[in-house]
Amino acid sequence: MQTNFTDEQLQDPDLRESNKILRTCVHCGFCTATCPTFVLLGDELDSPRGRIYLIKDMLENGKPATARVVKHLDRCLSCMSCMTTCPSGVHYAHLVDHARGYIEATYTRPWHDRALRWLLCELIPRPTLFRWSLRSAQLAQPLKGLMRGRMRAMLELAPKSLPKPSPVDRPQVIPAEGPRRARVAILTGCAQRVLDTNINEATVRLLTRHGVEVVVADGMGCCGSLPHHLGKLEDSHAKAAANIEAWWKETEAGGGPGLDAIVINASGCGTTVKDYAFVFREDAKLKDKAEAISALTRDVTEYLLEIGVMPPTRRTGHTVAYHSACSMQHGQQLKTQPQRLLTEAGFKVKGVPEGHLCCGSAGVYNVLQPKIANQLRTRKLANIAKTQPAIIATGNVGCMTQLGPHSEAPVVHTVELIDWATGGPLPKGLAGRIEETAAEPVQVAAS
Ligand code: SF4
Ligand code: SF4
């Protein structure tokens, strides 16, 4: 694509980067077929190619974003399905992130939109506040029928009950069982540790059972992806910088005992942390540290395959529909690892038809764009039902929250199933919904 930025504009490193990305697009339109919003809405401006044109015009003109541009970029899920499809390697993620920051800096949203975005960014990354707000939402459930749009979507997403805070989420070092073979830091997340404490607990059990010491670093918190995708770049960079410093202190180069990996069990957060190196590429103070942290980062399934998982100690055999989160398959390009682990643990794993399409969760998209998000959820659940699963597994808490309350089959995290198969307890989400199987050594054919 031809671009016309001035030399002065190209002094700005972000514009320089976006110019480079724009020039790789050859307008072929292959990406439109796999873009969920284009598939649903059929409008070129709600396709990756249409959005790329809108972004190009907005950035080249250097004028404040218009309501038209904002409407179509707000509808983008940042699912990155277009990046998987694109034959030219257009880095749409970095382009749309830049555009969102530009919109935030130049466009004044209606007050209710600003207020909601501010509230989401303030509440969700703070577990105590988030817990408190979810409890308030539970109290407001009887009023749900009177509400419409985003308010109703928020109430519908609030879970009926919340677990107590888990001790594993506090800063600490959790020793390996038996001889220590590795030492890793985990990201305990922000929303995840309020919505579902089982995921971090299963992750810690699984890692320590495999001889891995687990560090929950003091000062680590939200990965920054929530404000990042809302264009609040200063906030997201501050959160990322805090994590980088917290983990850096644990590395040998940072004066700590050393880290073999940073293990992340929410694929949305993993995608963001793996991108810290790009975010801080122009930051003299953090560039090297951010590169080191991104290089150490692994999704939990990626890491488990690297160290090798013990054979299952329990006969499972249930049919599992594996729903691959967009951040897993498109953001991190991890397309086979979780399924391989589940198969090796004895489950009958089935891929989901139209598996490349988003379930509509996409961070807080299901609050901000509830109509599209609900359509995507309905479509996803219909596709999942075709596999007739006993269990649905996924690697991102956002997808679990989006699908779980509307699904016939229970939705759990992949690590909960691997933990169960190798000696852990039955995942809480499966209690009363599937039969517990006896613990016994079992032979499973390799995938
Ligand atoms: S597939 Fe890639 S090159 Fe083709 S229009 Fe989409 S973004 Fe541009
Ligand atoms: S990120 Fe997803 S929704 Fe956005 S343009 Fe790409 S495919 Fe479409």
C-alpha cells in the first residue's frame, strides 16, 4: 500500500512503525473472510482491509479521529485472526494498537462511554475493587430485566458466586515437590484471581508436581492488556513496567536467584507480555529488561511441553471440545500444544468448527459491544455443540466467562484437566457434571 507521510511525521517512532506496517498490505482482501466482524456485518469498513484504510487516512491526515473511524475500530475485537490469514505479514495488532492510542488522544467520546471505559480500567485490574464491584452487580441482578445494552451486558457477565481469594495469589515462593529442576515466575493476573481461583491453584500444583519452583513476585500485577486495548497507553505501559521490574529482580541479571521462564495461564495476558519487548523498544531504561522478560515468557501449555508432562495417573477418556482463544491461536500462534497435552493426558480432543472465529469475549469487548459479542457467542456455542463434548477446555479466563454460563457442557481451563489427569483434584467446574474417575496408572497412546 502506498503511504504519504511527511518526513516530519516519520520522526515519530510510532508513525514510522505504522508506516512500515501499512506498506506491507497489498489490499488482497484474504483477511476479510476470516474476520468475525466482517463475517457478521458484511461491511468492508468492518473488515481488516477497511480498517487499515481508515487508520492510514487518519494517521496521514494527522487530524483528530472522526466518529466514523472510531465506530469501525471500536467494533474490531483485536482477535488477530486477520494476522493469521494475511499472506503479506501485515502486523495489524501493532497498527490497531497505535490507532487506538491516537483515538484516545484526539477524540472526545460521549461522557457515558468515557465513564464506562474509565470504570473498567480502574476496577478490573484491582482485585479488591473488582471483587467489590462484582458483589454489587450480584445485588443488582433483580434489576437486569429493566436494563438494556452495556449495563445489562455487565450484569449478565457477573458470576452468580465468587470464590474466596486464594493463598497462591499472594507474593511468595512455592517450593518444588522433590528435587528442583526449574524455577519460574507466574502471572497470577487481575480478573482471573477474582473470577476463578482454580486456574492458578491448578497451575501451581501442576508445576510443583513436575519439580518446578514457583515464584509469585512481589510488585507483579495486571499485565496492562485491558488499558492497552482501550488506547490508554500510559496506564498500560505503567502496569507493564511494574511487572518487568518485579520479574527482573528475580532473574540472575537483576541480582535474583534466576528464572527459567515466566509462565502465563491466560493467553490474553501471555500475548501482551510477549509483546513487552516491542512496547519498550524505544525506552532506553527498560528496553533490555523488557526484551529479557518477553523472551522468558511462555504460555503454561508451551512450558509444560518443554519440560515434559508425566503420564496420567487417572483414566479420563472424556470428549473435550478444545476452544482455542484468539490470543492463543492468533496472538501467540500456539495452535497444537494444548490439544497435544490434553490428548496425552487421555482425553478425546475435538477441534471446534469455525475455530478461528472469536467467541466474543475479547477483553471487555463483551461489555462494550454486547450485540456483536452475543452473536459471536451463540455461533461459537452452536459450533461447539456439533462436537457433542462432555467438557469444553480453553486457555483464557475471558472465554470461560463468556461461554461458561450459556453452555450445556462445563467449561474449564486446560491446566485444570491436565492437573486432574496427573494427580490433582477434580476441577471444581466439573463437580456434579461429570463422573469422577478412579486414580490409577494408565497407558495413553501418544498423539
Ligand atoms: S490479507 Fe494482509 S495484505 Fe491482504 S488486505 Fe488483508 S492485511 Fe492487507
Ligand atoms: S483483529 Fe479480528 S476483528 Fe479486528 S480486523 Fe482483525 S480479524 Fe477483524
